Amino acid sequence: MPAAVALSAALHVYLIYGFSLPAQSGPAARAAAINARLAPSPPAATPRQTNAPERSHVPEPVRRAVLPVSLDVAEPLAASKAAPLAAEPENVVAASDATAIPTIPDPVHYPARDLDIYPHALNPISPVYPQAARDAQVSGSVTLLVLIDEAGRVLGTSVADAAPGGVFEQAAQQAVASSAFYPAQKDGHAVRSRILVKLEFDPAVADAAQ
């Protein structure tokens, strides 16, 4: 056991001192000694942050958003692109549109003094003689204000005067309302008019007509 310890110690001494180089003298030895001096290690250099090269400012192309289009909208758009409509000139009215516009009649009923041509009945106005007045041999007259349109139709009548009153008015109005007239004219075209029509009732004339 002591021999093994002694052998191990001798082996360690040999390993430590057996491979050491002989000491050098002179400046080279001093330089080697200086060079061999340990110095505190410099702090680990922090890795430099390398900035990425600045990119020249180039505007990116604008990306247009594409929205979904429903079928009922897309088809008319495609059709309009495929067959564009011809532009119509402004301020042009089609002949069919012009003829479709109805002519508004003149609503004024012109009096006789403003007419160029007076209206007149197409046929003689023959009122029915009231039987009671005929039996009593009563004569009389009725003056009516008559409204006539541009086609010669009677629009209405009103009693302006009657003598005797309450005898012949109804017969006179019925006779005029059922009559047709040539319309009045003003400035070369037919217009509405209002005229006075006087009807005479004579029992002798009525008897002769029968």
C-alpha cells in the first residue's frame, strides 16, 4: 500500500515537471513573460445591430377592393357595355310624344260680343206647348242663358226671363237642352260660348202646326 502511494506521487511529479520547457533568458524571455501575462478579458462585444438598408420610398400600387356583385346587377352592366345606347340629341321631342299631348280646351265661355261667328241651332227648336196653357189659350215667352261648348253641345241652361212666370220655363229648357248647335268661333277656331235664346209660345201657331 505505501508503495502504491509513492508510485502515484512520483507519476504526478513527472507529469507536472517532466513536460515543462527550459526557461529562457534575455529580452525574448521577458517579452514572452509579458506576452504571457493574463489580462482581464474585454467585455464581450455586443453584437452590432445591423440595420436593414433603408428602402427607397416607392409607393405601393393601390389595391382596389373587389366587391361581390349580385347577378341581377352584373348582367345589366355587361349588357350596357356590350351594346351602348346611342345618345339622343337634346331638346328633341319625338313626333309620337308631341301627338300624345292632349289639347287643353279653352275653359272660357265667351259672350256674344266677343265672338266672330255666333252659334246657331242645327235644327229648329220646337218646344212642347204645355197643354194647360194651350187649353187656356195663354201665350208667352222664355229667355234662356245657354252654355255651349266648342263641339256645339249644350252644357247648361238657366232662365233669364219668363212671361208669364211659371208656365213655359220647363218646356223651353227641355227643348234647348236636347238641341245641337254649330259652335261659335273666335280667331279662326271653335270656342265655348254663352248666348241668350228666346222662345215664343203662341197657341195659334201651335194649332196651325198640328
